[in-house]
Amino acid sequence: MEENSIGTGNDIISELANLDFSKIAMSDIIGYVVQFGKNVIMAIIVYFVGRFVIKYAIKGLRAVTQKRKVEASLTSFLNSLVSISLNLLLAIIIIGILGIDTSSFLALFASAGLAVGMALSGTLQNFAGGVLILMLKPYKVGDFIEAQGFAGTVREIQIFNTVMTTPDNQTIIIPNGPLATGSLKNSTKATTRRVDIDVEVAYGTDPEEVRHVFSKMVEEDERIIKEGELAPAYPMTTMSTSSIIFQMRLWAAAKDYWNVKFDTTERVYKELMAEGIEIPFPQMDVHIKN
């Protein structure tokens, strides 16, 4: 029994001694080199195809942004962002083709993106708001808007902020995040605006006489639209405790709104005084008893 065991062991040793390890190692190396070469060739092909696709994707994006007349600053940023993202994706695909495990790279990018996102949450919100504003254009440079408790003319739309100037020439900088998600009034979006002016006259005044004064003023002002659905109207709106109130409803170009409002208000006062129409004011009678 012992002799058989010894004999078997000797046979195994003799077989191992007869093996040519150099041939085995060489065949493995050749197989690895051939496979790696195939992977390199495939990676090169994917690289050139990917670069071709990225090139035309950028051209397509540029054409779309130019057609929609997107701001030049946003167009440049979007082109850079898409180019970097697509090239990064292409690099990860090529690394995978070469046989390198990409899970660690993806985990690294994901963790880095999460950390940056948490640190810059407010900034990213403003950036997203800026992108929406520049693409959807709820307002543009030169518009007069009211938002976030401020009113003024938009001077510059940046990626993160909007710069506006108030009527008294103060500069206001508002983050784009609240502007994109909050309520906003754009006074110059439309080409025309209605000018409403309330005029109080004393009780006993003939309404037609008041309207005649209004009509005469409007006819002499070329800035006021006088025909069609936007023709002037002068309804009597209220009978208050000491006066009757008319409202002048006039339409003018948006750019002339404030000038028409101020000029007409001043002229109403002068014309009513000239026509002898009384403009009432609050009075109080005091009775003294002994």
C-alpha cells in the first residue's frame, strides 16, 4: 500500500517536471496581448465615432439656440457644458472597453457631484433660474418689471443674477432663482398699456361737460390711441361722500405710459380750473354752541 502511494507521488512529480512552463506563460501572454489589441482597436473606433457624434451634437445645439435667439452667454455656457459632459461619457465608455472597471470612477463622480450639489444648492438654484429666464424670456433687457418687492428697468441678465435700475437710478441685483419661480409683473411686455386717471368733481357738475373737457384734451394728444377697441372711455365710477368720480381710460404705447399719465393728470387740473368746474376737497364744518 505504501509502495503504491510512493509510486503515484513520483509519477506526479515526473509529469510536472516534464511540463514546459515557458510555453504556457507565452501562450497566455500572447492571448492577453491579442485580446488587449482588439480592445484598443475597438476603443479607437469608438473614440472617433464618439468625437464625430459630439461634434454634430454641439452644432445641432448651437443651431437650436441661435434659432430661438438665446443669449450669447447662455449659448456659450450650454455648449461648454454639453461638450464636457459628452466627452466625459465617451472617456468612461472607452475605459470600459479597455477592460478597466468603471464602477469606481462612476462612484467617485457621483459622490463628488453630490457634495458639490449640497454645497452649492442655492447657487445651482439661481443658475437653473438663469437658464430658464434666458430660454423662456419672461422679460428681457430694457423691460420694466416688478418682482421681489422691487421695480425697475432690467439692465443685464446674468447666469446667476438679474441687474435692474430703479426709476431713481439705484442698482438692484436679484438672484435668478426667486425670479424664475416667483410672481413677476412685466409692464413693457405688451406694446400698449391703459392709462387710468381718476378725476373727482363736485356734486352738481354736468357729466357731459366733464366728458367734453376730457375729449378735447385727448384729441390734442397724438400719443393717445383714439380708434377701435382701444378708444378712450370716461365712465363715472363712484359717487363718494363729497364728490363724483370719473375715470379716464386711455390707451397708449407702452413706452409713452408714464409721460401720458403725468402730462394728462396735470392738464386735467388746468382744464377743469379753466372751465370753472369745481374740484372738491375734504372739508369739515365746526359748530360752536355757547
